[in-house]
Amino acid sequence: MPEPILNSLLIVIFVVVLTAGYAGLSAAPWVPTRKGERASLVAKLKLKDGQTVYDLGSGDGSLLFALIERFPNCRLIGLEISLLPFLISLIRRLTGWSRYKNVRLLFRDFYRTDLSKADLVFAYLMPGCYTRISEKFSKELKNDCIVVIEAWPIPGIEVKDKIVGDRQLPLYVYEGRQFRTGK
């Protein structure tokens, strides 16, 4: 293999590994939400046309693409900082352009993204980042914004609803106001 191609390949691999490492340390490694959890969430949600949904750490976009099938008139925004899953989601979006026109994918750190327009926020993150993300939510989320957290509840905040199913991780539901009051 010619040296310039090999060097370019090594740079790409380095960037992919670096962004994956940063994502894993700052919030969570890429672990896709399983089909059962996606189906339960999509079935349970009652979104209205025009509402805005953020997926923090959207990975390959699977949840966003499942949501847009049921809620084609909502605005869905995926935030991902790990390059490989972001590129996979981007390719999926581009290949389904007309169906996914209301899906926006951003290669961006969600800690540095304003969530004040969110009607629903979904996150599948490691509990180690809950203090930081809870502080962000308390400052930015609207009172009636729905927050769905997969796998582990947020300590100190009362769960509004819990979505459970056979052989799937639980989904914990909160409202934006709870990140200011705890109740």
C-alpha cells in the first residue's frame, strides 16, 4: 500500500478511536438501543406534530429513524460525538432522504448544545454523567419537556413512569421541571 494512503488510513482510524474514546469517557460508549426498547418507546409516546425530539448520543440513529416512521411531522435531532456511528447514521439518513427529511443529525457534543426547544429528550448514558446532565437539564429544559432515560434511573429524582417489557432494559420517564425540584 502506498505510504500516503496508509498515512491517511491511520489518521482516519486515529480519529475514529479518539472520538469513540471521548464519547465513552464523557457520557457513554456506543451501545445501540435494542429493537424492543425502541418499539416500546415509540408505541408509548404521544408526540404532536411539530414537536422537537433530541436523542443525546444518537449513535447510528436507530431510535430517530423508528420515531420518524410514527411521527413524520415531528422534528428529530440526533447529537453524536463518536465519528463511526455518526457516519453510519448520516448514510442511513441520506439513503432514506424523503422519509427522513425531518431528521437532523449533528456531529456535536450534547453538553455544548442548547436543549431549550426540546419537547422530548432521550438518553442512554452511563450513570457517571448523571450529575452533569441533570445540571444541564435543570438550566435548559422546559417544565413540560419529557425526558426518557434508558437503563438506570437518575438518583434523587422521582420517576414519573417506567416502561418495562420482556427482556428489555427499563426506560425511566421524567419531566423537565423535576430537574429543578427533584419531584
